[in-house]
Amino acid sequence: MSSREPARPEAARPAAPARLASVRTAALTVGPISAAEHLAFVRTRRSVSFLQTPGWGGVKTEWRSESLGWFDGRRLVGAGLVLHRPVPRFERFTLAYLPQGPDIDWTGEIARWLDPLAAHLKAAGAFAIRLGPPVRTNSWSAAQVKEGIADPGAGRLTDLPDQHPDPVGARVTGRLRDAGWLPQSPENGFGAGQPQFTYELPLAGRTEDDVLGGMNQLWRRNIKKAAKEGVEVTVVGGGGAGVASASTTGAGAAIGDDLKAFHDLYVHTAERDRFTPRPPHYFTTMFAAMSAEDPGRISLYLARHQGDLVAATIMVRVGAHAWYLYGASSTEKREVRGSNACQWAMIRDALAAGCDVYDLRGITPTLDADDPHVGLIQFKVGTGGRAVRYAGEWDLPLRSSIYRAFALYMRRRGQ
């Protein structure tokens, strides 16, 4: 763990209610921590998922959230955001969900971290734990992905012969399976939770010219086209570093007006691409909660051409990791390449902020040219970078009968 992890004075440690009493296993103790303590720990880390920040609990208002800490004596050595989802007809029991977490040392013996977590959450009324270890199991370069798409014999990323296995990821998945955890990630990598396959653009030690040079010809041409056509990208929020693909202007309008413009375009995109959009209040809540936690956490990028909004995106950053979270684009004026302008603006801002990685989030593992999902990976592979497979999400039943009822309920809902 980091040498910068904060020591926690005994006097600052709040007393837990009796039913949430801390449980000690293998010299580690798990117990509740305050949002301030959790955020202070996050700030000592180079990369923590935005889904594991206390502010994310304020976004997921339909779930009860709490921050938990792992202690080695009095020293805080790990933290996690738990979202509690009640079960219909069993409301006093919850599914305890740690998306892309917890933030612990996954390179060592994981039982000493997860056993006290399970004991603590069971005592708190959880019928099961669901978590997503933030560890990679495999990765594929952009060149490998492009070769796979061109190869009719390669239907999926996992069919490619030259995978790059990660020993930490392999050990984590093996230990979870041996300990009775159940894998939840479906074959296509997308389920009710977080995607197992993502596309990431490494930034550490690279310049803008390095990154641009690593993109394919189409991406470079589209970025230049946006600049030539006069596309302007406005950055709203604290994450922008004042750069953009064509030109950047300061955030002049109120965030509410800009979010409405984004959402209108997002709904248009949803109708065109046939997905269900989130309601406006979700984005309002997201910006309020995440900006309150850290002014630089979340930013909105708006690409306009001659006054018309042609694309919009949302970027989130925690430490040295930046994520492309949401995107929208107009069907009209697609030739001015507003989406590429927004992406290049976010990449440049991530570079300027000293990020190690720009994360384009989920992809499906398909390489089949006839699969409609292949277009998503083709768009993202144009940035260079790599496709990554993570360990996926895993469940540990703590109360078997309730877990079975929950699984049946979710199957009937089609999730």
C-alpha cells in the first residue's frame, strides 16, 4: 500500500453501533468511516474508480450508501463505498454492492481483506456481497484488435492468440472462485453492473504529439476536420485544463442551462441509437454530488458549430485516471466531427492534469464484422491504446435462501 496512507488517531475513530461492530480477521479490522475520512484516503491514491468515491453514493440516491475502512491497528489501509439494495419482501436484508471496488491491496492474500468484509456486512444485514475487483486479467493492443476484426476466424477478443495475461488478475479470480464467490459477468461483458471489457488509452510519459501520432489516420483526419470547420468546445466544470480540439471557450452559461442542452442532445441520441436515456435529474444530481466532493471531479464538454450544438460529452477524473462517461451527438452536421473534437479535448485535458490513463469505458468483446456492437470497438480502437478485460463482478451469498429468491426475482425482471 502507499506510504502516504493516513494514520488515524484513536480519538478520531467514531464508535460503531452494536449491530455494526467491527470484525477482526488476520490483523485487519473493517468498520464504518466518515465520508471525509474516505475522501482523504482517496486523495492519497493514484487511481481509484469514481464509483468508489463517497460522492458516488450521493449520485445513487435510490440505494443506501456507506463508506467502510480497513484498519491495520489504527492505520487506515483500505476503503470502499458500499451501496445497499433491499430485496422485495425482505426489506431488512440488502445486497451490498461495491462497484469496481473495494480499494484494497489486491496483490496480496485477499482473504485477509475480504473475510472481515463479509463478516461485517453479514452482521449489518446483507444477504450477499457483490464486488468488482479493479484488476486486469488480459489486454490486447490496438494492432491486435484490428487484426482480429479483419480475421474471419476470430469472433471475440478472447479468441486472439496473443493475449497479455495479468498474473494478479488470474490469482484474484482463482482465489475468489476457491472461496465460493460466484462470477456474474455475462459472455458479452455487459450485465446489470459494470462492463468487464473496456478500452483504455495510456497517457503516462506521453505528449499530445505522441498520443495523436498513435491514433489511426481516420481519427487524426477527423480531429483536423473539426478544427478546420471551426468547431468550438466549451468546458463546463472544474476538470477542464483550458484546452480543446478546435478551440476552447470558458464556461459562460450556468451549469443548469448547459446540462439541459446536453440532455436534449442525449435524448436525441438515445432515440436514434435505440437506448433508454437517463432522466435529467440524474445528471443534475451527478454534477452536484461529484462537484461538491471535488471541484475538478466532473466536467461537461459542449462542441458547437456556428452556434449549433453538435456533440457533448462528460468526463470524470479521480487522481491520475480519467473516464469518458457519457456522450451525445447530433444527426445533423456529423461531417464537422464534433464527437472527435470533444474526445480530443478530454484527452488533452487528461494529459494536462497528469493522468496515467484515459478510459473510454465499456466495449463488448466481439470482433465479428457482422455484429452491430463491433462499431463501438472500431470507434475506440482508432485512438490507439488497448482493450482490457477486468476480473468482472462476483457475488458471495451470505444468506443462501434470500440470495436464491433475489436471483429468481432478477431473472424474472430480465436482469
